[in-house]
Amino acid sequence: MYLIGNGRLLTRDSDRPYFENGAVAVEGAEVREAGELRELRKAYPKAEFIDAEGGLIMPGLINAHTHFYSYLLRGFSIPGYSPSCFYEALAGRSWKLDRNLSFMDCVSAACAALIESVKCGVTTLFDHHACSAGPAGTLLGIAGAAEEIGVRACLSCEVSSRCGYAACSAGIAENEEFISYCEAAPCDRIRPLFGMHAPFTLSDLDISECVRRCGGRTGFHMHVSEGQDDRYVCMHNYKLSPVKRLSGLGVLGKDTLLAHCVHVDDEEIDLLAQTGTAVVNNPQSNMSNGVGFAPVRKMLEKGVTVGLGTDAYTSDMLESAKAFISSMRLTEGSPAVGVKEASKLLFENNAKIASRRFGRELGVIRAGAPADIVIMECSPFTRFTAENADSQILFGLSGHDCRMTMVGGKILMLGRKMLTVDEAKLRERTAADAEALWKRLEEKPDSEYEWSADFTSFQ
């Protein structure tokens, strides 16, 4: 049993939201009690004490959309890569990468992403995997890395028609088999979703096949209207906007997660709200790719659950939230917006999205909730209260201020040192895998990655 205390405690529990000198009693995988340090020390005198040293004790952060596989590209410059638009950025970088990944590349990249995330206070992640070169078994490999490191992970494998029938079929099979595996060998920290890339790289028959093979066992995780390409292809080829097209094909619903939704209109937002479909905003990625800023405020006003992700741009959710605030203010031309919305996305809606998928109340510290807890170094020069806590966090902290990360009552990182894995050994292996991957990418001419939206896969 642990007692985490001697710091400010921010619970996200509306009944008991904040304790100036608080503590959390953890028994097994769950929170036993949260309250004042003095009272809990009397109640649990034999518990192992974890000293927050005046820091901030709070629920672990949640990343609602990322891509582990792209972590092996950090620092790599692709020869001749100079995209003039988002489509060229996809074709020249992301798609070239996923066609050259080996099984071990996928596992190594997952280890890198997960270790960085744990050290930034992230305890739950939604990964959108891609490996068109041969995805068979890669989701199990990633799940194994997540279990070893100790995080909660919701995994899916991107299905796309862009590499032809065989690759599309392999992606569908990988999702289907991983969902079946999770049903046969359930783990409370690993969950599946059925992954698809984006409507503009999938025919109607491909999407229908995904829906059929999923069989209603889970929802879907896919990109939608990230750039104008998605909207243009869907309108041109199918006479429907991306969201309307997905609605007609049975993809939308309360268990489905749509990343980006930058270019959606009012009718599409209404459809998202009516079906209970969640959306994940990824501000840094959207800025980096020059695709724009999603109509987040309108989505929230209409009742859409909008969460926050990083799209692999970073592992730091607090950094992503800061970027969201700046992006929203720049887009709307107002310095009065952003903080309230960022807080809702990161602290409230990400918890809703994760709780729905994992079947447990995540993102809160209260009796009976999973003990997913972090300690952040926090010594503000100004008053810290329950009322201004979000502003203090969003403007005063970064993920690298995390000093302890616990998931399900197990300490994964303490004092910036990983406890569940040998970080040095994993870094050495990952570096070797990255070097080999970079060499393969340098040897592949760009002509091998041409693709057209005029495709037929299952037709």
C-alpha cells in the first residue's frame, strides 16, 4: 500500500476537488482514499510513503491520438523532401515511412513513444498505428511493449487502399485479429479500436468491409478532414462530405474516435453531435502541416466531445494544450479564448473518451478509481488555488516537470528514472533500429510512393 502526500492535491473530483496539503492512499490498483495528509497518515500508518516534496499530485494525463511508429523519424531528413501541400507531406514522409517498417521497428518506436510519454506524466494513450509493408502481429508487439512499460493503451492499425488490395486486406485482418485477441485474453490496460486512415484513401467498399469485419465489437479510430484533400476527394468521387459519407457507411457512433476534423461544416458537426462521435484536436500537427484550426468552439457548443492529442508531434500533453490556446486565439483573433477550452479538452473530455473505452473512470482521483497518478514539480511564485489550478498548470508547467508516474497502483517512473524497463538498453536498441530504417529510406526512390485517389480495392 502507498500513501502519496506532502503536496497540493488536485483530484478532478467535483465533490472534493482540491487539498492544499493532500494525500492519496493507494491499495492494489485503485485509490483507497483521498484527503488531507494529516488525516490519512493517521489512517494508514503502515503505508509506504511517497513524498511529493511540495509538488502537485494529480491524475495522469491522457493522449487521445498519437502515432508511435513515427518516433523513429525524429531527427531524420528525407533527401529531396520539400512538400508544397499536406498531400505531398503525407506521400513523401508518413507513407514512405510506414512502407518500410519492420516488426521490430514498430516495437522499438512504441517503446520510445511510451517511455517519453511516461516521463511527461501521460498514463493513457490512443495509438493509431500504420505499417503497410506487413502489419501482421504488430499490434500484439506494441501491446506487449505497453504492458511491459505499464501504461494504458488503446491500439488500432490504419487501413488504407493506397497500397493496393493486399495491403488493405492485411490491415483489415490485423485489426480483426487484435480485437479477437483482446476479447479472448482481456487486459484492463489494453483496448482495441478498428483503425482506418482517412476517407479519401478508402473506397466505399473498403470502409464497408471494415464495418462488416468489425461486427460492432468496437468503434473506429481514423483521420477525417485533416486537410482539404479529404473533403475534395469525397465530394468529387462520392458527392458527399467525409463525415456524411462515414455516417451513411455506419462508422460514426459513441465508440468512434475521429482525429482532426479541421475542415467540417455545420451539418457535419450536427451529425457528430447526434451520433455521439468523439473528435480529437491535434494543434501542433495541424499547424506544422499548414492545414488550419478546427472549429472546436462550435463543436463544443453543439455538444461534440472534443479531446486533445499530439499526433506524435510531441509526447507532452501540456505543450500540446499551450499550442491549442495560441492556435485558437490566433484563428479567432481574440486573446479571450483558449484557456477554458483547452482545460475542457485535456482534463475533462480526454477523461470521458478514455473512460468510455477502458470501462473505468479515468482522469480522476477518488475512492475506487484506478490509481493513475502523477506528481509534478510545482513551486509557483503566485497563489495556487482550486479556482486557478488549470491556468497555473497550463501556463506554468510542462510534461518534463513530472517526477512520478503511477498506473494502476504501479510506479512506472520515479525521480525521472524508469522503474519497469531498462531505459538505457531500450534506447540503444531503438537507436540501432532507427539507423537501419534511415538507411532503407535513403535508398528508396520517391517514385515508389506515387498514389492516386482514383482507386478500387474491394471493387
